[in-house]
Amino acid sequence: MQLGAWCDIWLSEYCGAIKPGTLKTYSDNVKNHIKPALGAVKLCELQPHDVQRFINGLGRGKKPLSPKTIKNVHGTLCKALTEAARVHYIASNPANGCILPKVQHYDIMPLNADEIAAFTEAIKGSPSEPVFYVALNTGMRLSELLGLRWSRVDFKKGTIKVDAQLLVKRGDGTARELGLPKNSRPRTFAVAPAVMDCLKAVQRQQKEWKLQAGPAWNNQFDLVFTNEAGHEVPHATIEHRFTRIMDGINLTGHRFHDLRHTFATEALRAGVDAKSISETLGHSSVAFTLDVYAGFTSDMQSEAARRMQALIASRDGAK
């Protein structure tokens, strides 16, 4: 069997539990990169050096791929070959151990106090002001905000449950869908009363839109954040508005995801315990949270040391 034929079988028969968007990415990687280069190679004859040569070639030529894209293509090939090994078509996965180009990671760029003030002033009147406000004060990811449903907002308890995300639309003609949150881990957390007040205002506005739209209203998922007709808000729309706002206050270079980092660092500075922050953000562990924000906790550790010194001095002075 040729590798190309196996990839087709893998996509059609072994990827049934994969999210539609992810499946399309796999399909595109197979069609655009894996098949043209390795599709004719016999599955049982594919060697590690063949895979390494393929990966190296993706970063060269007239249109070299970015390290992140190369990593994704390799991931697709690796998953297909892992499944081939599992069903005993091959003895082992020749894509394992492949040396990949280093992926450039974005620096964490939370807003400081002055920047937060400038941002909250600049978003006033924006159609996406509530999205920005809730993101800044809960640390929710963009897909989680756009996939938030009213049934998951408990105004009495003051909590939000995140158990879904609005998937990015992949290609023309595809329908919007909800998927599980990142890591497939639902979470419920308490939020500040000001956030709940914001959501109540959103609910009032949405009811007005529904009356005005009449039969044209279509909020199929009962989403919190919609447009005037009840339709889902595209991710790109929020990101574009965010970029324009940041450019307008001379904070170019920040990403929407930096609002999540801002929430985390501000919560740490406010003295919120790391476990609560980790659970609110949906991180895999407290250790991961502390590792991500290690560079922003050093000042807090120094402050803690100063407070301990003051406490010790007060105790010694009382003797």
C-alpha cells in the first residue's frame, strides 16, 4: 500500500472523533504537502530519513512554510503513521524522532495598569465592548467567549460555566459549530459582580435586537455574544476590532490573547491564589500556571519578602 492511499483510509475511517476544523486541517496537509512529496512511497518502505528530507524540504524553496506550519504537517503525518503502526501495517512510526525547525513563541505581553485604563476607555462604544470587557476580567479565550451560552451563565450564583467553544469556520459553505473547550475540560468559576452586570446589559440589548429582527432572528445556539440578527460573531471580526483599538492607543503588537494574560497577572498581583487562577483559566495544573507567569511573579515575591520583613521587625520590636 502506498502512503497516499493509507492517508486517505486514515482520514475516512480513523478520524471520526476529530473536530471538523481539525479534520479539514489534516485533509489539507495530506492533499497539499504529504501526498505530493511522499504519496507514491510504499507505506512499509518509508524510512526516517525520507521523512526528515520531506520536513527539511518544506522549509526551503520559493515558498517555504513557517516552522509552525511545518510542525503541523509533521503532526498530521505522524498521527497517520502512528495509526498504521497500531493496526500492524508497519512495525514502527518512521516519523518519530524527526528534527523539526524551532517554532517562534509569542512573548507574553499583559497590559500594565496605565494600559488597562487606556484600553477600557478606548473600547467604549465599540460593538465588541462587552466581549473585550469580559475577556479582560475573566481570562476566557476568544473561542470560549464566542461559544458562551446563556444557559451557562448563572446570575444568582455569579458563575460562568465554560463547556464549549465556537469553532473557527473552515472554508466557504461550512456551518458554524460548537466544540469542546481546550483540553476538553469543562470548568465553572465565579466572576466579579461587574462582569455579571455587563452580561445583564448584553442580555437586555439582545432582547431588543430580537424584537427588532422579528422572524429574521436566528440565535441557533442561544449564544451570549451575537450580532443584531442573532448570528455568531466571527473570530476575525473581534480580532480586527481589537487590533484597530490597540493601534489607536499606540499599543500595536498586542494580541487578543494578551487580555487573558492580563487577567492572570492582575489576579496574581491582587493576591488571588494560584490554584483559583489556574482553575478559572482552565490550565492543566497550578504548576503550569506558575511556570507561564513565572517572570511576572518575581516582583510579587519581593513584595512578599518585604512584608515578611515588616512582620518580623514588628514582632522583634514587641519583645
